[in-house]
Amino acid sequence: MAARAFAFLACLATPALADYDPSQYPAYETCALCHGLFGVSHTGKFPNLGGQKPAYIEAQVRAFRDGHRTNDGGQMVTIVTELQPEDIPFVADWFASQDAPAPYPAEDTAVGEASFADLGCAACHDNLPDGDPLVPHLTSQKPAYLEKQMLDFREDRRDAPSAPGLHKNLLSVDDGTIEAIAAYLAAEARS
Ligand code: HEC
Ligand code: HEC
């Protein structure tokens, strides 16, 4: 009985599937499960993409696709194989044109702010909308994601393909300082 009911339902479902036009399915929907449809993700494992610089998003997607960035637990390197090359700028523009996420308030940001300044990070990460298009915004990013990236830089699990060694100042920094920098950056509003 159950099998017959299932067969009946399968018959009903078939025409709807046949009507489905994949060209009407925007490529950024593929990213929404992890990054959120509007670029605000649900957990710190997945970075917010909303309001990020489009050239940076595009460069990272290409880095995952070409095997230059592999610190993703296998998730991005798998999913980018589903993107057609012409979809990459389109998807980057979709996320870049969304609002930046709201900041994540933290109790104490003074230590992180001082470390960020002392380590010379602001020379590149200036939080200006018209800054270097390949230097990512770090403000209003998920703190756990920022922390992981800094640990990955320190432990040599991630490097900037175009200019290795940008983060050598992180080599001597302890875990507590990295956590403090992440909390400070996440609590700052995007300018
Ligand atoms: C199954 C989950 C998943 C899906 C689906 C997914 N991503 Fe990701 N993405 C990740 C993870 C995890 C990371 C962070 C990897 C790390 O820790 O470095 C990431 C990182 C990124 C980054 C780097 C962000 C930064 O600030 O450096 C970009 C850009 C990105 N994803 C774009 C996309 C796009 C575009 C799509 C859709 C085609 C997509 N992702 C689909 C899991 C996913
Ligand atoms: C000389 C310029 C430069 C300096 C100095 C610099 N960065 Fe970066 N940073 C970059 C660039 C470029 C990237 C993107 C790397 C890539 O293309 O993968 C980046 C990426 C990052 C990311 C990853 C963001 C993301 O969305 O995945 C974090 C976190 C970060 N930097 C933190 C820092 C901290 C903390 C310092 C100070 C110790 C610092 N950076 C100093 C240029 C710089």
C-alpha cells in the first residue's frame, strides 16, 4: 500500500521536475546554504560575504577553484566546481552589493585594538570603502572565522597566493592575542 502511494506521488512529481529550468536558478543560491542568501552566515565556520569587496570575493573563489587556497575543510573546493566561470563575477557582485552585517558587540575590545595597531595591520586593513580592492574588510566579520584565519596564517595553512608572507607579524602572536584581535574587529562597524 505504502509502495503504491509512493509510486503515485512519484508520478505527480515528475511533470514539475520536467518543468524546472536550471537557467532560472541564480548561481548565488548555491552559496546561500552556508553563507546566507544575503551574505550573513549562520555560524562562525562560514564567513559573512555581505558588503565584502567584489574583487576580493572573486579572487578567493578563484583561489579555491585553482587549488591556491585549501584551508576550508574541503567545502569550498568542492562547491566552486559547480560554478560556471561566467557565474563567478555575477555571484561576487551579488554578495558585495548586500549590506554589511551588523557588528558583533564584545565586552572588551581595547587589547585587540592595541594589538592590531602595534602589529601594523591597519596599514593594509584600513576599513575604507575605497581601499585596496584585494584587501578584505575584516570589520563586522564573524569573530570565530577571523580567529581561524589568523591561526591558519600563523600555522602556514593559508597564505595570500599573490603576495606570500603578508601576515608574518602574526607568527609570534599567542592565541589569546589572536582571539582579542578577532573580537575587536568583529565589534567594529564597517565604514
Ligand atoms: C557547504 C558550505 C559552503 C558553501 C555551499 C559555500 N561555501 Fe564559501 N566557504 C565555506 C567555508 C567553510 C569557508 C571558510 C573556509 C576557511 O575556513 O578558510 C568559505 C569561504 C568562502 C570565501 C572566502 C571569504 C573570505 O573572507 O576570505 C568566499 C569568497 C566564499 N566562501 C564564497 C562562496 C561562494 C561564491 C559560494 C557559492 C558558489 C560558496 N562560498 C559556497 C563554506 C561554503
Ligand atoms: C601588507 C598588507 C597586509 C598587512 C600588513 C596585513 N594584511 Fe591581512 N590581509 C591582506 C591581504 C591582501 C589579505 C587577503 C589574502 C588573500 O588574498 O588570501 C588579508 C587577509 C587577512 C585576513 C583574512 C580575512 C578573510 O576574510 O578571510 C585576516 C583575518 C587578516 N588579513 C588579518 C590581518 C592582521 C591581524 C594583520 C596584522 C598582524 C594583517 N592582516 C596584516 C593584507 C595585509
